[in-house]
Amino acid sequence: MRHLLLVATLCLPGLALAQTTELYIPGTTQAPQAAESPAAASPMARCLKTADPAACAGVQADPSVPVLENALPDIQVETLILDLNGGAPTVSKQAPAQAPSYDAPPPTKGKVSYPSVAITIEFDFNSDRIRGDQLGKIFNLINALQDPTLAGTAYAVIGHTDAKGRAAYNCELSQRRAGTVAQALRDAYVTVPLYPVGFGEHALKNTYDPHAAENRRVTFLRLPHPPNSILDAAYRTCGY
């Protein structure tokens, strides 16, 4: 099961090279306007902050790699639907019916929908070590997550696999890979909170072909504050 997961190989622990996110009254002085928040310098940071298709369109996981004609984008926006009552999560290509509020406490029961950014990052077969040819994606993620506009945000780093092999093993493998990615980013001085979560094969993107490569991915889910109920539902997916 070649799983696509967040990865980093910068000579960091646990990583190895492979061999092969007013009023204005006329006649008076106009009230000063509040200063606008600075725009994110990194296209990836803009994408991770909003998980909006328009903000993510054309953003490359590794800007140094030419985009092949007709190739699937390696960054895609998807909607993660979590059942806070204990049901399995699902994935939708449609945007949430209502934009989430990240500054309001989320509900504690029912279903919630949050947009997430899925990034194609490859691992070698049956491995949680990061491949050397994925290093450009990691550098881009580090740069994005260090952008000042993302200060105060938190993310679940969710690993996914396809449906090949045993479900229990896929859960364990996706958790290890998510952990490797999160730790690699922390080791590179990324300070936004990162919570690694393994979903295994329980939130397939392509349900028509459970073995499809697009199911093997890592998603960055921006978390609300506080994140407890959302994280609890995510961890339950694989029984953690």
C-alpha cells in the first residue's frame, strides 16, 4: 500500500532518503480605517489558512517541479464530514454548506463539515520514512506553516491509505506516517500546533475504486478553537 502522506526529509530524526496551508460624515475628518491583516506571502499558506478552492487553485505542493499536462493536481480541497456521535467520517468534493467559524466552539454532537487541504506526498511501500524526492513539498509546507498569517491556527495532520491490506494495519501505518510528518515539521521550527491522526482507509476519496492512488494522501484540517470535540471524533476513526 503506497500511501501518500506528509513527509519531510531534511536530515531530521526518523527521516531517510530513498535510494531509487466605518462611518464617514461629510464635512468631518474621515475616521481612520483599521489596518488590514497582511496577506500571506506564501501561496501554500493562503491555501492552508482558508482551504478555499479559489485560494488553492494552481498552488503546487513542490513549486520546483514542472506540472505535467493532464496530471492530477497534487493539492486538492475536499470537505471532511465528521460524525461527533461516533459514526465513520466521509469525504465530499462539495464545499461545506456554511463556512465554518474557527473562533467559535464547535458543537459536541451531530455532524460537522470542514474544508481540508489534501496533499499528495509519497512514501515507499510499507514505509513511514520520507522519500528524498518529496523534500521540495516539505520545504514548501515548512515555509507556509511558518508564515505569520497562520499564527494562532492549529491543524490535524491526517494520514489516509487506500483499501489494500487489512484495515487495522492501514490505520496503524497512516498514524505512523502522520506522526512522522508532524514531527518533521516541528523539528524544522514549525510552531503552529499539529495533531497527527491516522484515518487508514476509513475516509476514501474515490469510493468507486478503493485501491486508487488518489485515496493515498495527507490532509491538513484547520481546527476550530477549542478543537477537543473535532479531535476526539477524528481519533475515534481508527479507535485511538
